[in-house]
Amino acid sequence: MRLTGRAKTIGFYGFGAAAHILAQIAVWQGRKIYAFTKSGDSSGQQFALDLGCIWAGGSDEPAPVALDAAIIFAPVGSLVPAALRSVRKGGRVICAGIHMSDIPAFPYAELWGERAIMSVANLTRADGTEFLAAADQSGITPTVERFPLDDANAALEKLRAGDLNGAAVLVPDYRIVRPRSN
């Protein structure tokens, strides 16, 4: 979020674990958030609206207004040109994922106008302190779905299918198994 500067209108591409928390903080800060989900994900779009986003639609749709910035949470390289088309001249597109598929070629005109593409590699202690303070002050409510550690693959499948709102949390089985003594 820091890399968006003073952006007032921000597009969030991919509305999952991180985006649903940052959206609440951004709304608390008075920013307008536009949520882009997988095409046809009406449940995810409603989830975004319920959290205070002013618009939600498919990532294959253009933004209804020119955005000041966009943050791409989804690991989908083709969202970079889509986000560039939605940001105003001088706007920024922030790639927030650790991994992303290749970014396809796109016309220079979509970058022209002093638009910028940036990635985030590391966060600092100050970033963490600032985030925790904002999370505390804004009163965010994380949405989580718990899965036993043994069901990690089921959690991943649910995530891939777009059937998860918020974050998946793996919970280890804390039962201690002691060897039987003879």
C-alpha cells in the first residue's frame, strides 16, 4: 500500500487473504477500492463489497473510473497490462506477489504517460510496525477458513477454484502421540 503513495482510487486485482485485509485498512483511510476478481466470481465480488469496496467486478472488465494505482495480488502476469489500461497517466501498478506468471507483451501506449510498474520484494520492520498500527486502529476483521494440516491439499484446491473468501489457515493437530511403553 505504501508504494501507491497518496492514491485515492486503487484497484485490487485478486481479492484473497492479503487484499481483504488491506481493503479494510484502505477504506478506513478514506480510499476508494475497486476489487477485481476472477470473472464470474459473484461470491468474491459480494465479499469485497461487504468489506467496503465501492465496486467489484471481473478482472477481464475495465475499471469504471481511471485508477490512481493498482495492486496485483494474483500471480497472473496477464493482469499487468489489464491494470495498466485501468490506471490514469502517472499511475502505478504494484505487483505484490512473490511469484507471477510471465507478463505478456503489450503495446507501449499502455505504459506511456509516465505510468509505472513496480514489484515488492521485501518489507521492513517499519512497514510491519506501520501495518500493525493501522490494523489495530482501523478495527479490521480478518475472514479465515480453518483447515486441518492434513487437509492442506483440499485448502489449496478450494483456493484455486475460487471457492474461498478471505484466508485459508492451516491448523496443526496438537495432540501429542506418545509411544506405547511395554
